[in-house]
Amino acid sequence: MKKKLYYISFITLFCLTFAYSADIFKSFFQENPSDYTFEKNALYYAVDHKELLRESKNDSLVSRYTLRKQFIEYTQLFKNFSLHFDYSRNILNFSDILNNYYTASDPLPISYSFGIKTGVLHSGMNIQPGFNFSFSTLQDTLFIKNFPRSETKIYNDYFFDLLPGTLGDTIYYGDNYYKLDLDLLLDKIEEERGFSFYTRFTSSRNLFSEEHINTGKSKKLQGPRASLNSLGSRKYLGQFSLKLNRTSLLKFTIDLSSSPLDWSHTVFPHDPDTLEIIRLVNSKLNSYSCRLGYELLDKPIKFDISLYTGGLYLNSHIATPVLGYLFSLLPIAHQGDIDLSTQYFHFISHFDYPIDLGFMNITPSLDMLNGLYSTRLDILALLQFGIEDIDMSEEYLHFASISSLGINSKFILSPDLYMDLNISQLIPVIKQLSPEALTPEPSELKRYGGLSISLGVGMSW
């Protein structure tokens, strides 16, 4: 029955992953908002290729999770006023994940993003309000080739054998994702001292819908079915920076977010079953983080360090629809509760050193994250008809070390025209400290990822 919980969790995770696909490749290092200063009229265009996971076997290279991005931005300066526009188009390729022994599907979601930022200089204060809007849509079909089975007969009788008739072999699904960012920067950083305040509010909504036909034995359940997964998220971020002297900048950041999830099952038969379970998932996800950082300024070497602490809390109730009937009378359905809480501590550092060669500038960089994660997982599955209930409580302790090696190259084509090439590679090391992790089974399949390549051209005047 653990496989059943895993199967439901995978569907939920798929929705969450798709909803945040445009953000998943962002650096885990926060940029200083006060760096976004507009000094010249400028036009810039770039093409990015980012890899989260790739797999290689028998001399063949398969793309498992890649993001390709086209990005353009334009800045126009006036006397005490500036306008900045940006636009991006993202193509996410993860279709190979759904092409496996059980399923087949080839989704290719495309998302778009555009933003406007303005700048006003008033009494020595730089004021920059702005917004960014992102959206994506997707329609595709999931073909189910095989359903999971269990070695235990009672699991098959009251769960796995009922899945083919409940879901059918074809699921039509769609996804619509919208995100709005509103931010404000107040910056008064002078040569010797100063301060800046930055705040951002993010609201997003992801609607994942699916339709299938129930072909099970029960006439009460037969017919078209549909469900809607509604995931909303609100996030608040505030950052205060204080420049102590020419070379020292302190930063304090607080980040809060909330994500309620609701997955409702709609019944379409002519004679609706009043015992049908309407809500499949009811979940709440909350998180917070605090950051204290130090940045070295006014030196050829750029160096900053940050200490993070935070937590993530998930409470979820999951239920199956009515899968069938025992003796044409007793409805067969299962449900469970999942509680997950994680507290973490991060130490993050950044280092880069620019090298000027005249016709080009090269900036090697090194980013490092070392984190400790304490997690508690509680699962209570209430199962029917003699299937053993699952009541488990586990505590885990993980250590993660993530390094990012990069090099930024800027080729000076003319005083007002340049081309840049940025390459970085993530190197993750994750170790389970407690309880002792099982030894992974050897495999010929090689997995790697974390590569990011960006090629752009820009001009200013």
C-alpha cells in the first residue's frame, strides 16, 4: 500500500513541479536588489540552456529535464527617470520522465514572462517600483500502458485491480499557470555609507485539470470524470541593507510564503453517486526563512557570506475516489494523512574575481552552499477491507553541500557593443546522516545535470 501512497504523491508532485518550472533553475543565491542600477540606455538579448537532470546509457544522450530561455531587455534613461522592460520565453522539456514502463506523454510547456521597472531619483533617493507577470498553458494526453501490481492479493483486490477501470487508459490533462510579482526598492547607498530597503510580493495560481472515463464494473461510477487541482501561493520578502563604510555592507532578509492546495473530483454521470468522494487532496504548505549576510565592497574581489535559517511545514489529507463496490453496496475508497516538517540551516558564500584583458573581461566565480536539514515525516493511511493500515513516523537528518563553478566572459566588440558567454556547473553532494541510508543498487545509467549556458549580446548608448 506504500506504493499507492507513492503513486498519489507522484501525481501531486508533478503538478507542483510544473507550477514552478519557470523558477526551479534560479540560483539559490539571492542577488542584491541595489545592484539593479540603470546607468545607460541599453538593449540586451540572450539565449539560455539549463539542465536539471540528464541521463546517458549505451552511448546515447537523453534529455530528462531542460529549460531553454530567450531573454530580451531594454532600458531608456531620462533626466531623473528611467524605464526598464524585459521579456522572456521559456521552453521546458521533461517529456522523457513521463515516457516509461507505466505511461507515455510528450508535453512541452512554454511559459512567457514580461516586466516593467521604473526608477525615480528624488532628494538623493533612488526609488524603483516594478512588476513582473508570468504565465503558461498546456494541453496534452497521458496514455497509461501498465498499472502497478502488488505481491499481496488483498492489495490487488481492493486497490490495484480497480485502477484500470477507474482511470481508463487515457487521461486528458491541462495546466494553466499565472504569477505576479510586485516589488519596490528604496536605495540611498552613497560612497561612504547608506541604506536600502527592498520588498517583494508574489502571488501565483496553478490550475491542473484532467478528464478520463470510468469503465469499471459499477454502473454508478461509469462515465466521464474530471478533477481540478488548484494550487495558490503567496510570498512576502523584505530585505534591509546597511552600508557601514566604503567596504562593508550588512543585509537582513525575511521570507514568508503560504501555499494551500485543493484537488477536487467532479462527477459527471447522469445518475451521480451521492457517496462519491469529492475532495481528493486538501493540503497546506507554509515556509519561512531568515538571512543575515555580509558583503565586501569596493574591491576587485567580490565576496559575500550569508547565514540562513528556516522551515517548511506540509499538512495534507489525501483520498482516492470511490474505486468500486463490495457486494454492490459498500464503497471502496482509501484515505491518508501526511505531515512533513523540515528545519534547515544554510551557510552560503560567493566569490568572484574580474580579470580585464582589454578586449574581454573574464570573471571566474565560486558559490557554495552547506546545509543541515532536520525532517520529520508522519504518514497515517486509513485503509479498508482488511488491508493493513499504515502508521509510520520517521525522523531524518541530511547534509547537503552544493557548489557552483562558473565563468563569465564579456567580449568587447566596440565601445558600445559587447557579447557575453556565461557557463556554470552545479555540483551537489547530499548525504543522509540519520538513519543510515541504504546502499544504492549499481546501475549502468549515468545521471548528471546542473549545467547552465547563456549566450547574449548587448549594446548601450
